Amino acid sequence: MPNLPDPQTRYRMTAAFDVATHRLGGQPRPEAKRIWGWRGRTLSGPATVGDTVAWVRVASGRIGEIAQTFWHGNAAAQRALPTTVPRPRLLLRDEWETRPWRYAAEMFEYATVDPLSETAAVPAPLSGPLHLGWWTTLRGALGTVATVPTDRFTIGPIWASQLVVDRFGQPVAGDYPWATCHGDVHWANLAGGDLMLFDWEGWGSGPVGYDAATLLVHSLLVPDLAVQVRAHFADVLDGEHGRYAQQVVVAEQIWRREDTPNDPLLPVLHEHAAALRRPRSQA
């Protein structure tokens, strides 16, 4: 099960979710399951709007400390991405402050398909196989996203380089290709059956292969699944540019998780980092 935030954050964000729902013209459904984001920064769940159901998401940040890329990401995605990219459509957005916090409320179309996992990294095999058409659609969607021009960054080049130097102890040599990416492709942001990509708050430019590398590291607890990801994304995971994308993602994920030493993904991230340090002939 996903880790819950501390009780104070749970209380504050649950109250904010109800406020957000009312501000967007809906009614909360307290009996329905809600989904916590990273360390309680977001809370999402269904709401009743007239005779229909919508999906409401509330995000929070301390005033003066909000990362604008993430704060406006879903709205920017709604404006910039082609409708052929399968995702819930953003319907309404609103913001308000209750010092020291600022809140953003977003209402989306209700998706009739569920995420493949409750957690970003799957701890056990998926409940059913993913057919070839699903992988093909995913590749096509990410390929379309890669062509969208943007001045947004999922991860900046300077920060990416610094992460790699700090983790792998070597300067980053060469110029690696960059492209637009989703920025958080993991199993809690993907629906099976008919593909759906959720959570576009962090989309922007990143190293080519960033999305594939993100999906790979979140599959490492299930080796057979990791093999599938490698097979379907071999063209962007192999070669020096793919190796660099993996180094960036591994270094970033370790950096994010180092203060939670019991995180089950940390040991396999360190193992993967060790493999990426070895010469390609030994990896």
C-alpha cells in the first residue's frame, strides 16, 4: 500500500480536498477511495458534479516555495499536447491561499480505467499481461509527446549533470539528445487495457530515454517486467544516450528516496547504479 503522509498533512489536505471540490462546483464523495501523491503534496479522488462523476486533484505548496513547472503542468499539458495522447481532459482549475499554504484545484474527466498499480514501483507481478498493442500505443503516445515544442523542463541539464557526477563520480562527456517527455512514467500513472497516461504536472524536456528509464527503474522489483520494458524500449535505453538517461533517472530517484532508508526500491536502485558504473562490456 502507498505510504500515508503524517496525520497533520492528512487532516490539512483532506479538508483542502473538500474545499477544492466545492470551489469547482462538485460534491465530495467521502466514501470513495482517494489517492495520495508524493509525501502528501497532492490528494485526488472522485467527486459528484450534477449527474456525472469527475476526478478532482488538489495540490499544495508553501507560499514562496512552489515549483512553477509542477504547479502549472497539467494546465500547460491541456493546452499543448495533441488530443491523440490518451489522458483525462482537464476541465476546470482554481487556486486559493490559506497561509502559509497555496492550493491548486483541478477537475478532470473521470477515467473509466484504473491505474495498473497503487504504487509507482510495482512490488509484485501485474495482475494480468500487457498485450503488444498496449506497448505499441504507449510507444506511440510518448513518441508524439517527444515532438511537442516546449520551454518547460522535466529536469534541467545542469541539475541532471550534477546528479550524474555526484552519483557516478565521473564527468558527463558528450552532448546527449533531449526531447519532450511525460516526466513521471511509472505504474501508478499508467492504465492497462485501453492505455491512459495520468499526472502530467512534470512534463517537459529531458534526456531522450528519460520516460523509458523511469518506467524501467520502477519495474526493477519484478525482473520479468523489467525485461519487458527493456525489450520494448531498447532503442532509447541502449547506447550511450540510453545509458545516460538511466544514470540521470537512477541518480534522481536515489536522491529523492535517501531520507527514507526503508524504501523497498532503494536497494535495487543501488544495484542498478552499480551496473551502470561498469564498462558496457561487463554490464
